[in-house]
Amino acid sequence: MPAHSTAVSGVPPTAVIAFEAIGTAWQIDIDEELSAERQAALLTKIMERIEAFDRTYSRFHDDSTVMELWRQSRQPGCRGDNPVVIGFPEDAGPMLDVYRKLYDATNGAFTPLIGQVMSDAGYDATYSLVSKPLTKPPSWDDVLSVSPPSPFKGEGRGEVYVSVSRPVLLDFGAAGKGYLVDLVAEIVVSFGIASFCVDAGGDIVCRGSEPTRVGLENPLATDEAIGIATIQNASICGSAGNRRAWGEFHHTIDPRTLTSPRHVLATWAIASTALVADALATCLFLVPADDLKTVYTFDYVVLFADGTVERSPSAPVELFT
């Protein structure tokens, strides 16, 4: 994952907000004066937003909307002519749109239907890290549909209806943290703050008039960097196989092979939003970068297991030899 960002000028931020949430360390560097009262109010808003997001999209919370969909879809009678329909918040729309586009671009390798595979592999609600036999997930068009609000069907809170025709455990881990970083950045902007950097465990959004230097962490020696990316008014997200690894698996499992890719050690994607960058960083474990270029404009770096590195020609990155 990208290491913590540092301003290119070397000048420390005026204010720093640091906290733990969703199992990772967050740091928000703000390049302007912020009173203790405004800082406390900002942190309160951020924590409320993170909690609401987690209680909707996490498969690790039994009372989340994702888990409610899972429970209802397991009831007798859930089928094509009698689907289960659950309402999600309006913010589900952009995330599901990214998932759909990249599902198509990767021929189903990037999918929100990977939840049961991840759980059976051992990355379950109790973090058992004990694997069971795995079954390939169904195709999107066979079991899942997304529709705008309807006054005649659906239940739960929200603006986006998700319909499933068989038991489905959704997982948004491949892009959800990046999206949450974007949502937190929106809150920072709503407080009238123009120059800042939000870093959630290496998923980073930077805004302002000055560029930011971001270290690309070496997955084989995490106290070292393989290079430096320089970004401005952009997002960078990374993914590495040494993070959340257990047994034969790590946090990315290819639904086509039911194995974790080992030919790639780490990936980084730079895009306009952290939602897209986070999703692309995962996709780069699964398909060549060229398969994704027709969907999004982005820069990237891929570190392969044989020690070679591939990068986009325009990537604002200095790699160390």
C-alpha cells in the first residue's frame, strides 16, 4: 500500500486529525488553521459518516443492510419470479456503477458477488481464517439487479433497490474503503477547507494548490519504498498481497480460479476519485491494465513477483532502482 503521504514542500500540516476506524488508521492533514471546536465538530461528522457507511455495507456487522439482504435471500421462496428486494442508501448508486463497469471490463473477475467465497476462504465475520471448500460465485445477470426507487416494492431505507434471486452475500471490500475516503473528503470540503489530504491506510485523497508526495511501500520490506508518486487534486490507492494474508489466500481472490493471485505483489492506481482508484488497484491483480483503459482514465504501477515493474507512461511516479 502507499505509505503515509508527505507534502512536497516538507512543511508540516497546520492541523492533523488522526483516529482508528473500520480496522485501519486514518490521518487527515489540513493546511489551514482549524480551531479546536471546528476540529471536534469535523471529527464528529466524519465518525458518524463512517459508522453509517459501515452499518450499511459491511458483511462483518450482523445488523448491516448487506447482511439483511443475505438473511432474506436465504429464506425459502427466493427465486427469479420472487426475488428479495432491499433498499440501500442513495450513495450505493456510484459504488454499484463502478462495480458494474469493472465487472464487465474484467469479464466477471471483479465482482461484488465474491462475499461467500471470501467468507468460506476464512475471511468471515469472526476472522476465523479457516477455509472451507469454495464455490465460484454466480454471474451478475443471473442473480443481481439494481434499480431506482419504486413505491411498490422493496424495503429498508434508501434510494437504490438491490434485487437478488438466490442467496447472495455481497462484498464491497475491493472499493468500499476508497469510496469512504471520498465521502470523508466531501465532509472536509463542506467545512470550507480547501487544502487537505485524507489517508486511510494508504487509500489517499489530496486536494489543494500544492502537490503531495506519496511513498509506494515495498511489500517485501514494509519500512522501505519502491518509489514516490506525486499527486495533486487526485487520489491514489494501493493493494498488496502481504496485507490481510492467511494460509493460501490474501484479501484478493480471483472468482474464476478461487485462488489469490501470486504473480502480482502490489499495485497502485491514480485516478480522480479514491473509489475508482481503489477498485482499479484490485483489478490490476486480476487483469492487464489495458483491459481497464476503455473504462477509466488512470495511471498505475504494478510490481510483479519476479521483481519486474510495469507502469503507465504518464504515471507521476519516480521508481527507485
